[in-house]
Amino acid sequence: MGISAPPGVCVIRTQAASKWLCSAVTAPLSLFLGGAPHAPAHGVFAAQATPRTYVLIVSGVGGDSVHSERFTRLALETSAALRTRFAIEDTLITVLAERPTQGVGGASERATRAAVSAALSRIAARAQPNERVLFVYIGHGSAQSGRPQLALVGPDLSAPDLAALLTPIRATTVGVVLAASASGDFVRLLSAPGRVIITATKSGAEQNESFFAEYFVAALGSDASDADKDQRVSLLELFAYARKEVARVYENSNRLQTEHAVLDDDGDGTGHADAAASAADGQLAARVAIARIGAVAVASDPRAAPFLKKREELERAIDSLRTRRDRLSAAEYDSRLEDLVVQLARVNRDMRQTLASPPRQP
């Protein structure tokens, strides 16, 4: 079924159970990772309405100097991107590594199980229900005897350990990125409503060295990961970019691919490589995004207020419709969703056009 849309608005085509939706207009902007509520107007998109995001980045034990240096470098690059490119405050980011490092955004402590536990406990004590948490692990993983673990200094961190540490966190959304070999078995043990779980492999059996971390971090620093060019990068976009680049590495080197990243965000304990904004897995990840410094500073422009209000109403209507999907026929659901999404696209387009012109002088 086709629909007509005004110029500048994504056209959506639906067909019974299958839908192709423009991610630029289907992903609500109400959930995204950003800086503190009082970030500068030139920084995070809609900064004044943005809940805080607490970040814990853990670089695991390398086992040799090459891997130790690589894991630490990637952890520090993740921290730097979140601070300088996405304006998340230094005080909200904790980095743990095999060895502490110097400088702003560096590793404050060694990556021990006790340090990870203490850092997540501090986050659980501080994070409010409307705020967000992002946990990123870069390093080696294992799944011997069906016990998934992350390699740390001293005792490793098991999946049940990590699940127990995440349970007290009251944040609305918790993102967990495990850029490690054999990390896929963590999905079933960490999965829960409100969590986006991303692992570098689909199971614990994929134990070869993983390239996923390199490309996940590259996605944070590259405009290419912003697939819909909306000045924001969602967790789904970061996942899709890294997964695609990993596949390209294996293809270009004519090697059998030994890692297959998956994403789970519907709480059913099963990750999917083909996660998408219109699929069971991918809807929450598409809504959790970070906005680049230099994005349109709508929070400081009073002309944006009516558009933001209308957009919030439409986003709530879309979320409400999705909860009633099983009670509607496929045709009725598609028709209602198309109408709401096109309205949302018009609002976003009109706001962009309004804010692109200079404000009228009094």
C-alpha cells in the first residue's frame, strides 16, 4: 500500500506483516543519550530536556602487550568520543582498564571485578528512573562449561555477576555493549525490559578474536554511522554500522566469518543480527540515540516549542499504537501507523525549515 507524502518527507511503504519504515521519522527523539540537563545550547540536541547518561567503560585484560594496548586504546577512544563529540560530562563517565592512565577521560582504576561492582553500585545509587546508563566492555570473553565470562584483572566477571549488578539500576534505559569474543551467551542472562544488549558474537561458541570493538568505536567517531543523517546516532545505527564493517573485513580478506554480532532489546533473551526499527528487536535501540555537538540547538529557540510539543504527542501515539498491535488487523495497524509517522515526518520537516531561517528581529 503506497501513500503520498509532502516534499522532504520520507515515503513509507507497508505490506501486511512486512513494513519498510524510514528510520529518520520512526525513531522517537524522546529517548537518547546526552549530557547533563544544563548542557550548553550549542551542544546536545534538545539538551535542556535531556536526562543524564551514566557511562561505565571497561577495558579487559589483554593477555599480551598488543591486546592490552589495543583494548585500552579503544576504551579511551570511546570515552573521548562521548565527551567531545557528544558532550557527555566527564563526571558521568568512568573508565576502568588493565592499568590506570593519566589525563581527562582516562582510566581511573584497574579493571577488577571489585572495581566494576563498585562503579555500577555508584551508578545505581545516582541514576534516577528517567535517566540512562551505558555499559561498554572491550576485551576477551569466554564461555567455558556454559558459564559466560568477561576477562578482568584478577577474577573474571560472569554473566550472573553482571546481571546482579545491573538489577538495582533504576534508569529507564540501560545499554550493554559487550565487544568481546564468546559474548553471545550473555544475551539470555542479561536480557530484560528496558535493556539494549549488544554482543560481538551470536553465541559462546564464537571464541576467535573479535573485530567488533574496532568498528563500534569507529562508528562513534564517524558521520557514516548516522544512516538517516538526522544528526543523531542511535544504538541501532552503531550496531548496524559495526556489524556491516566486520562482515566487510572478512569478505575482503576472503576468510570465513567467525563472529556475528546480535542485538536484543525486547527482553525475550534472544538476539538478532537483523535487528531493525520495524522488527521485534531494534525498536528500543532505534529510540536510544546520542546527538552530535553542532546539531540544531532547538532547546534554546522558542520557535521550536510548538513543534516539540506536537512531536511528543505523536511519539506517544505511536508507542500506544504499538502496544495494541496484536488487537488490530495488519491492514488497520499499518494504516494507522502510516498516518502517525507521516504526521511526525511533517512536524520534523517543518521544524527544521523554521529553525534554518534566522529569527525575526523584534
